Amino acid sequence: MVVLSQRATFESNLYVNPKCKPSPALIPVIDLTNPDAKTLIVKACEEFGFFKVINHGVRPDLLTLLEQEVTKFFALHQSLKDKAGPPDPFGYGSKRIGPNGDVGSVEYILLNANPHLPSHNTTAIFMQTPANFREAVEEYMEEMKEMASKILEMVAEELKIEPKEKLSKLVKVRESDSCLRMNHYPEKEQEMGFGEHTDPQLISVLRSNETESLQICVKDGSWFTVPPDHSSFFVSVGDTLQVMTNGRFKSVKHRVITDTKRSRLSMIYFAGPPLTEMIAPLSCLVPNQDDWLYNEFTWSLYKSSAYKTKLGDHRLGLFEKQLPFSLSNV
């Protein structure tokens, strides 16, 4: 079997098949008020690792306000934006993605979503913006924490994980290592905005403007463009939840290409566990450790390992049980 490079894969899908669009029925749509939502969420996590959430309860005016304020920030003169960075790890950044040479057509704000762990970079960003920007960001992060927690509780209930707060408490506790990333992709000829990757956390909750740029990879390796919907949220499974379900859920590969017609603005809440949390297949799902596909590790260890890799690397490979387990490269 021939394995294409990230760039070759991108060119193959984007230029040989430039439309690269799904049927409207491809992306599962979950109504959070539906009594069967928990069943549908688990099915979506198993089949796609990705789904859309409607009737989520987040105020439309909050979404509009935050999008307006974030747009104003990215429209600032570059010298003002530079005062809010570089990200270390939080703050303003541009083009560079991670420490291993990955770049994209993107500028971004990365914020710590835990109010108990302040960052000087976060303060620098808010110094460049009006007070209502900070208020909107803080309210938005609280709403995202609640939504992520609710979804994780539904997953636990459907999978009969006890207690049902076992997953959600990882996001709710004071030590939770969650973050909020706001990405801006300027309008330009189609090229890689953010290369293909999986998210390392438990789940990611995404909202974007009406720009058709996000693509996900399905089981057969095909890439499909996600139809935008600025009034809804998209949820993706992360590596950590894949491990905790012993591979029953799959973290979805995704990427962003730039749009020739308009810029893209996206906001992603990454629901992460505490740094000291031990991550392993849940014993209630996999009682026999001989059946575990992954070795146990702390979130801190996996996070450190993941962010030292390139975007397209198989980040979980080092922790798969069938391979020699070594921490020498972490």
C-alpha cells in the first residue's frame, strides 16, 4: 500500500477532487433535547468521531458578540497583536503551529480556559481589547465547559460508566487543563490553513462562521468538507477519549483549507483533564487489562509528547500496547 504524505494527500483530495463535499446526511446531527441524544452521540462517536449539536442552549447574542469582538482583534494592526504574544503557551500566534516546523495560513489566540490558572499572555491579550471582550470570552468558556460536561455525562450514561460524572468531572474540576483557541484564516487562494491532525484532549467543541473550510477524514480515508453552520456546534472525539474507550471511539482526523471568497473564524474549546490524571481504558468497559490496547499514562505526559510531534504524526503510537513502550522520546 502506498502511503501519501500530508501534502500529497491534500493535493490529491483538493485538486483532483476539488469539491470534496459530503452529502447532507453524512454528518450526524444531535438534538441535545432529544431523549435519545445519548444513544445517538455514542453511535456518532463510534462511526465518525464527529457530530453536530443543535438546541444547545447557548445564547445567540453571546455568539454574535464574541465573534464580533474576536474579528475586531484580528483586524488590529499587527504591532498591537504582537503585544499579545508570542504564545508561551498562551497568547497570540501566527502561522507557526507547534515546535516542530508545522506552519499554516492562520493566526490565533490561545487562552487557558481554567480561571484558577492565570497566564500573563492572557492578560496581555485583554489589554488590547475592550472589557466586554474579556467578559464574553469568560462567559463563552463557561458555556463550553457545561456543554462538554453534558455530552460526556450522556456518553457515560449510555455506556453505563459509573458514576456518570466519571468523565465530566475531568472537565469540571478546578485542576482541569482545558483551553480555548480562536483561529483566523485570511481570505486567500486555497492552501493548507491547518494541517491534518487529531486533537489530544477528551473532546473538542467547535463553532465557526459560515466559511466552508473544515474537512474531516472518514473511516475509508476519504476527506469531506463539513457544511458550515454558525448557529450550531461541532464536537469531535479526542485521543484521550479514544484511549479511555479502548478504541471504541476514534479521534477524528481533520484539517482546514483557506477559502477564496471569505476569511474563516473558528473557536474551539478543548476539554482536557487535569495534568496529573491517569489515562487508561476504563475498567468498567475493559475489565481485563490484557485486552487494553494502550498503556496507562498521565495527561501531562501525553500532552508533552503530543505537542513535540508534527501535526500529522500518529501521536498515540508511542502508547499503544502492542508496540515496545518507551518514554525515551517523550
